[in-house]
Amino acid sequence: MTDILRSIKAINANAKCTVNGENVNAIIWHDNTTPIAVADILAKQTELQTAYANKAYQRSRIKEYPSMADQLDDIYHNGVDEWKKTIKAVKDKYPKE
């Protein structure tokens, strides 16, 4: 889940504010930061959550790929074609959606 402050910072990286309990209606703006409309914050939050969810396959693949050292060792000892098979197995397990 993407929090409110992260959504605000995605809209305005220089925004200064306090968010009380993830309540989008209880934002305190500081240092003359121009307030951002609640609808814009919520839309950005949805956008960021969707982007995160769409990359679940990447996070799953990273956990299962061999380390770079192991991959290079695999290429050295078994050749590129065998290395490709190892990588393809992970890609097939976690396809892009």
C-alpha cells in the first residue's frame, strides 16, 4: 500500500506537511506549501498502488534469480544456453501480466 505522504511527495517532492493517521482529510501543510487537492492525492495514491501491483512479477523473480556471481559461474561452466534455461524457468514461473 502506498501511504498518503508518499503520494504527496510524488506530486510535489518539496511539499512540507504532516499527515495524521493516514487521514487524507487531516493534512497539515507547513512552510507555505501550496495544499494539494484531496482528489489529486487519492488519484496519485491509486496510480502508485497500481504501478506497484503491476510489478509483482519483478519482485518475485528477483527473489529466485541466482546471484550475479552464480549466474556468471553458470555461464562460465555450462555456457550461455544453459544459463538462459535457468533464467527462463524463473521468468516462466513469474510471467509479466
